[in-house]
Amino acid sequence: YYLFIQLFPNLNKVVFLDDDIVIQRDLSPLWKINLEGKVNGAVETCRGEDNWVMSKRFRTYFNFSHPVIARSLDPDECAWAYGMNIFDLAAWRKTNIRETYHFWLKEVTFFVLTIISLSLIRWVL
């Protein structure tokens, strides 16, 4: 996702669908959704009565033992279904999402490698 503004420099909106999505009707109404300045529009997984979709919150996906994650995110926040997203690339260009993505990638990678290193040291000793 984070490369969309580089891949599509002349587009202001992208409707992204995973490769396992089965389309059964016209999706053109998605194009007309006003995201009101938000970068991403997606389907939340915490609402509704749909028994087929498991309700997921951030605690399902993130390791809250990481101090930056624990300080920055709410474990009870709703996650979203990744299979269908609408991206407002004009709004995206006004943010520093790419830099934020790289920050989190470095943080999480460093944290995971630290945990693995500590585990290996304990195992070797």
C-alpha cells in the first residue's frame, strides 16, 4: 500500500481488492464514497451481526509488550478487513504515511530481532 502514491502519481483515488475477492455486483458506488479527508476507507471487523466474520481488534494483530506500540495504539480499537480498501491518494499525499510506515517497520523489526537474540543467548548459555 505504502507505494501507491509513487505507483499512481496521477490518480486521486484507488479501490484496492485482494486477489481472493469475488465480485458479485457493480463496485462503481465505492468510487463515489467521500472519505472526508481520511486516507483509507475500509470495512471494520468489530461491528454488525455477521457471524462469518470474526471480530478483531488491534490486540489481535499487535504485540502490546512493545513499548512504542503500547504507548501509541489502543488495543480495543477495531481492525479492518484488508480485502477491500478505498484510498484517497490526494489526502495521502498531504501526510507522511510512508515515513510513518518505515518508522513502524524499523521499530517492530528491531524489537523482534532483540527478542530473538535474547532467546538465542538464553538457549546458548
